[in-house]
Amino acid sequence: MTPMSAVIFATSPGLEAIWSIVGLFIWILVLVWIYNIAKRKGRHAFGWLVLGVFFSLITLIVVLLLPSKVTTARYDS
């Protein structure tokens, strides 16, 4: 494979479409993960999901670091 054909192959429309689909699939998986973590921790899952649409990885990190409201409520009682 010559360098020019490697460049053509790397920027082919078919390959770009495949990477777009893979990226969309990963983004949807992250959103589902954010929703499930927020729900499990007793947080407002839909609100976290909306934040995740705009700030996917940042929202995932923050919701992972937040303490669970369910566990905190048990210790406060």
C-alpha cells in the first residue's frame, strides 16, 4: 500500500460512517450508564441524563464520585 492510497483509505466516506456509528453507540452506552448510576444512587436520573447529553464524560465522572443518597439517608436516621 502506497502512502497516497493509505491516505485515501483512511479518509474514505465508508470508514467515516462506520466510525460515526461506533461513536454514537459509545455515546448512547455512556448515557445509559449515567442514567443507571444516578438511579442506583438515588439521584434524579433524568436530570443527570440531560446533563450527560451535553457533557458526557464529565457527567459520568461526577456522578461516579457523588455519594449515594440512599446510603447517606440510612446513616443520618
